[in-house]
Amino acid sequence: MSAVTHLPAASSAWLPASPCAPDVCLRTQARTAGPLRRAARLTGAVLVLLAGLPIALALGRTAWRGAVTTRWSRLLLRALGIRIVTRRGFSCIGGAARARAVPEEDGPALLVGNHVSWLDPLVITATFACRPLAKAEVGRWPIVGTLAAGGGALFIDRDRPSALPGVVADMTAALRRGESVAAFPEGTTWCGREMGRFRPAVFQAALDAGVPVRPMALRFLEGAAAGRGSAVRGGAAFEGAGVCGGAGERTALSTRPSYVGDDTLLASVLRIVATRGLVAEVTVFPAVRLDRPAAYGGRTPRREARMALARIAEAQVRTGLAGPGEQAVAA
């Protein structure tokens, strides 16, 4: 259910390209799952997908759609052998951006993050009750399209730039109804070691709806297992206090779940189920609001407002991805 754009022949503001490719970015997994575990994961994932079909058809615009989608996403990730660790990020906003952090604000928000894999929307919906933004093609895929639509996904046709105002209007309407919306402003996927620039268009929905923007940094790690405890705050499921493994074990940034270049969905799925100790780490930053949104009234100022939010969100996400490729794990 991901708004993935594979590497095109030429890059543009509407169809950006990343330099990532499977033969360049993919690393050998730290620990390999055995054939029985791989088969069990594939079987479990298929069963979860099939079980979700009648649920997706029945959900519609029910009040509990978000909660059901969250639980279903967690179940599918678990079937694939992926655990989620959610961390709190910290913000320091300065300069003349006329923005402020609102860390304790609840309610709907525009959730924005870096894009690594087709797994990203699942990770976000497993952490927050929200409606992900997905490619229009996803809505036409068998089974997956039904599940995405039933889960509340909003669709964007990247081959039709003229459709962008309508997509932003749909996002705005959802935010005004009290539903959070998740988007990946890079417009394409990167392998996780680097990220692209945030395109500002989707940030207009937050401005029009009067809701904050909540940046999130996504990383995939290997050689670790998430903690068992969980706590819920502000709509997010914070599972575990950290990443823990065996004595002396180390975690490493994993590019195995990335979906880049000419990669195929089947190859990506097979890599994921073959990787042991795969963790999706989500660093959630305080929400951001512009101090004086009314000052951005005209066309040019509105563009400046979108760009200001995009720059701030991108900078926060980059801090969540910064750091050494490996980190020690407490025994």
C-alpha cells in the first residue's frame, strides 16, 4: 500500500528519482531464517491478507476503521517476522520559520516520513490510526487494492499532475473530519541510508485543515528484537522501551526491506521473510504548527508556508536517521 515510484528515466519535481538500486544498496542479512520459518511467515502473511478481505469490505467509514486497520497491520507485520519499536524524538526549531513545536497536542495530524519500502504504510498504520496516501495503481491491484481501500487509503495518480489539487482537497477533508493522514513527501523510495528532499505540495492539506504536521523517521534494523512491553499515548503505540538482543549483540541498519530501483515485490517479500531479527524503528517527533498561518494568505505566501513546513519536517526526520550504522545493545 505504498506510494512507490521506481527509478524513472528522468527525474522531475513530480516524479523524483533516487540513486538507490538493489545491486548497490542491498546488504547480506546478518542472520538468515531457515526454510521452515520462511514458509511459515509466507503462509501466515497470506492467511492474514485473505482474512482481511471480508473485514475491508465491511469497514467502510465506520468509527472503528482506524483501530481495526492498526491491529490488522500489526498482525501482518508480525506474520512477516517484523517487530516495531517506537521512540520519541526531540525538536529544536529556530530561525525565522515562524513555527513552533506542540509536543503534547493530540487530535488529527498530517504524518510525514521518509520512504524506504512498501512496508512503510503498514508500519505507520500499525503505529497510528491514520489514512495512508498511496499510488492510484495500488487501488487496482487484486486483493491489495481492496484491503487498501477498506483501510481508508487515499489514492494519488502521479501520472496526472492536474489531479494534485483534488488529492490535497481529499486529504484536507479527511483531516477536518478528525482523521490523521500519512504521506511520504519524497515521492519515491530510498534504501534507508540516505533520504531525498521533501516536496511541499502535501503540506498544504495541513495548512488548509488547520492541523499540525507530525514528522516521523523510519529505519529498519537487523540483529535485534523489540521489547515486549507497550504503552499508548497520543494515538501511537509505543511498543517496548528499546531494542534488546542477546548479550553482546549489536544492531545494524538494514537495507533488506528497501524497495528501490528495478526491484520486484516478490523479491522484496522473499528477502524480508528470510531475515531474522528485523525491527522497524519509528522515531516520532513533536507536531509542528506555523505561528501565524493567517499571514500566508496569497499564492506566494502559501507556497512559502508549505516550503517552511516541508523544510522543518525534513530536517527533523534527518536527525532521526543520523547516527552510526551500528549501535551497541544493552545486554
